[in-house]
Amino acid sequence: MKTFRLRLGILLMALSWFPFAQILIYIAHNHDKLTSASSANSFRLVVWGIQVVVGLVGVALVGKLAVEEAKKTGWRKTPRRLWQLFRYGPDEGAA
């Protein structure tokens, strides 16, 4: 479950940085939707708001796991431990 939370959190944080708004505005503009600048700006703000929420959920998932691991292994070993969890999972990376 830890591996799933870690990977999902990282995926959500990465998706929050993807330029969905610009891509969707480009597609909508080519299909004669969002023809005015104000409608495109409003749409962009809505998409960015959703992306911020998605990113914060990702940070919460990874952050909760990072704090748990820091309490077990210490703050200095936490990055290595999170990398092992991300790469190998809880069983193989626990060495």
C-alpha cells in the first residue's frame, strides 16, 4: 500500500505540472469553441484550479508517507528509503 500511495502521489504531482489548459484551449479553439480571449482565460483558470488541487493531493499522499518513514528511519535516510519504496516496493527495499 505504501508503494501505491507513493507512486500515485508522484504521478498526481507530475500531472499537476502538465500543460492541460493550453492543450485543451488549443483543441477547443480549433473546433470553434472558446473563441474569445475572456472565455479562454476563464477556462484556463478552472483547469489550473483543478491542477492545483490534484497537485496538493499528491503532495499530501507523499508527505504523509515521508513523515512516517522519517519517524522510522530518521530524516537523513528518508530520501533513500522513499526511493527504495518507489523503485522496489516495501519488501525488497527494506534491506
